[in-house]
Amino acid sequence: MLLTHYQKVKDELKQLMAYSGVKIVDEKAGAFNNLEKYELLGEAGSWKMRTVIFFSDNGLTYTFQYQSQEEFFIIFYNDFDKIINSFTTQKK
């Protein structure tokens, strides 16, 4: 059931990006801090966008999105990375 949820969220994100005119330039999937992680990098003109989604065991989905004009995207990319790399969820 969760696998279906993961795929549905991924498909909806891709559809939203396409509808918004965002070209997907990179896609990654993996694990991070005991969570499934999915990441898309997109661009539209001089704008860049990075979306990171974490899927937890209990069905919750956490989405982080960073978008800006390319020069600022590059400047603050490491700050966004720090936020992503610090994300954890509490165990019940």
C-alpha cells in the first residue's frame, strides 16, 4: 500500500512540474535517516527548482521545495542542503 502511495506522490509531482512548464533535469531516489527519499531538480527559463520528499513508515509525506533564479539558487544551495540533511522524525 505504501509503495502505491509513494508512486502516486511522485507521479503527481512530475505532473505538476510539467503543467507548470518546469523541465525535470535530474531525479533521485534512496534512503535517508530511516526514511525513503525522492528528489527532483527542475528548471524553467532562468529559474531552478529542487524538491525533496521524505516518506515515513506511517504514511506521512514531508515535502521541501527550494526555487529561485539560477544565481541565487546556486548561492543558497548549500543552505537548503543543510536543512534537508538535518531533517528527522520522532519515533513513537
